[in-house]
Amino acid sequence: MHRPRKRFGQHFLHDSYVIDQIVKAISPKLHEHLVEIGPGQGALTFPVLKIAGHLDVIEIDRDLAQKLRVHQDQLTIYEQDALDFDFSTLIKMSEKLRVFGNLPYNISTPLIFHLLDFAPNISDMHFMLQKEVVDRMAAAADSEDYGRLSVMVQYHCRVESLFDVFPESFDPPPKVDSSIVRLIPHDQLPYLANNYLHFSAIVKQAFSQRRKTLRNSLRRLLNADDWTALKIDPQLRPEQLTVEEFVKLSNRI
């Protein structure tokens, strides 16, 4: 019996109904290139594998990875930290990846940011995450949950919050509720930042001082003429701007 390791944020899903609902949401098909992050004890791995025939899995826990090697005729196992993994190395020809997993909650946000770097190579992602994180990812502008994560994820993807999962579905039970989210990268970005790194930095700077008005938080970057040309009220706070307006800010600067 594998003892869950706190340093890896391990909470193993055991609820068969929830597992079935997640697999239905993923809707795997034979010969698709599916990639699972953190297969753990295989709660999602084996039901998906039964349909898909083969999986790439990324597992940092060497003991769990070793147990999975019994199925290495159907699994390609990468014993690595997903935060450092180069997902582009999995691409063959012009195919796109389908990525899923029950992500460790202690690294979920940086892992999502890491995956966004590979969005053009991914057709969709299905993740179990802390409910609070999914709420932030799916939040609309001018709402309490809207922030940097909302803007950056929605720049790259369409976000669908599918359903909630409660602590008793896991061993050990986490102290928070969880949610399943579907991320579908845009085939063509609806709003294109001329310089993505610059756009990312602007969003980060604005939300690092979210109680300040845009005029104050971005005062070194935009003057009165810029705000007039943009037709954006500089007295607004960052959570009141849409993704499109953040792109316009970045492109203006």
C-alpha cells in the first residue's frame, strides 16, 4: 500500500462515480495522443487506457512510477517533475496532445502557467483542481474571483468549469472542495498581443496592485493621451478590464 506523500500533494481519487464522470468528460478515443500528469495509483489512468490503448504519463514519485512499469507495454512513463517537463518533446508530426490529470494542488497554478506555453500543441486539457482555482480561471471581468490567472488562461483558452468533487472522494481527503475544468486552447487567438512577454508582464504588474487604479499602477507606462486613445477609464481597477482591453493596453505601450 502506497502512503500518500504530503510533499507531492498526493490525494488519491477513489470514488468510482466521480472517476466515471471524469472519463466521460475527457471522452478518450483510440489512437489519440493522451498525456496524464500525476497518474498516482491509476484511478484515471486505467479507465482511459482501456479505451485509448496507450498513454504517456508523467509521474514524479519514483515508487508510483515503478508500480506503473508493470503496464509499460501500454504506458510510456516519464519519471519527472511536470513543472520542468518539455511537452513539445511528445509531439509527432502535426498531431496535438490531449492532457489530463488530478493535479497536485500545491503546484497547480505554476503548472497551469507552464502548460500555457505549449497551448498551440494541445487540443484540450481536463484537470482536477482546487475549486477556488477553477473559479478564478473561469471568472468574468468585474467579479471577485477575476485576476491574473483568469486573464492569462482566457487569453489562451476557452474555460469550462464542469462539476465539483467533494473531499470524501479522495484518500486522504483534502481540506478543500475540488472541481473539474476543461481548457480548450484557441485555434486562433481572439486578441493577439504584439509582444506576449510584455503583455504577461503588464497583467502581472496591474494585479500585483489590484486595489490601485490603472492610472496609478501603470503610471510609468501610460500617459493621459494613451488613456484617451485607448478609450479606457484610467480610474478603473485591473479586475474591471477584459482580456481584450489588457491586450489593447499592452499593444499601445
